[in-house]
Amino acid sequence: MPDRLPQELNKVGYYMIRAMRWLNGFAHIIIGMSLAIAVLMFTWLFFSEVKEAVYAHNLVHGFLHALGTLMLLWSISALISAEIRYLQGGKLEVETFVEVAMVVVLRKIIVMPVQEITPTTEELVMWVGASLVLGILFVLVRWGRSTFIAR
């Protein structure tokens, strides 16, 4: 198999790859810190929305908004788990991103009843259809992983 770089540039390529690995590691540290900050912010927002609902005497409406915020926190948690696995030498799995997409779509469906603008039938069908497709995709990814990777 021929080298991609001429022999004279092998040393430069070695240092370039090493520098890019350092830069990638730094990027993942920034991503991890950002996700940690997002956890703190969404937690604060959740309790703020619950407090607001209690003071407004509108618990159902406020609870649905707070539940939407909790679902965002869930998706951040899934991303943090994926980042931890990656930093420990594992691979980023498609399953994580499908799970995050499912949570975001389900959040939208949960928050729809308390939106200021009533969603159209087409919009509702689109979101429910998206959740169904993502659910099927999630099951297929899990099934494929257990069937083909376990071998």
C-alpha cells in the first residue's frame, strides 16, 4: 500500500496528526464543559418553570412546559453519556443520536397543547409520524447491533 505522503513529508505528517489529535481532544473538553453547563441551565430553568406554574395557579400548563424542559435535560444527559464513552476510547453510536432526536420530537408533541398557536392537523400528523419513524429506527438500530455486532 503506497504512502499518501512523500517520504520527505512523513515527519511533518506525524506532527500534523499529533497536533490534530490534541486539537480534537481540546474540542471534546469544550464540548464536555458546554454539556455540563447546559445541565445546570436546564435544571435551573425546570425549577423556575415549576415555581412560575405554582405562582400562576396553572399547574397543568406549567407542568407541561417544565416536562418539556426535563426532556431537553434528558437529551443532554444522553449526549453526555456518549461523550464519556468517546473519551474513554469508545465509539459514538448512531443509537445515541436517534434517542436524542426521539426525545426532541416527543418534547414537541408534549408541549404542543400549551403552545400559544394551535397546531394544524398536518403539523400534528407530521410530528407523530416523525416520532413513529424514529421509534422504528431506534428498534432497528438496537436489533441490528445485538444481531450483527454480538457475532
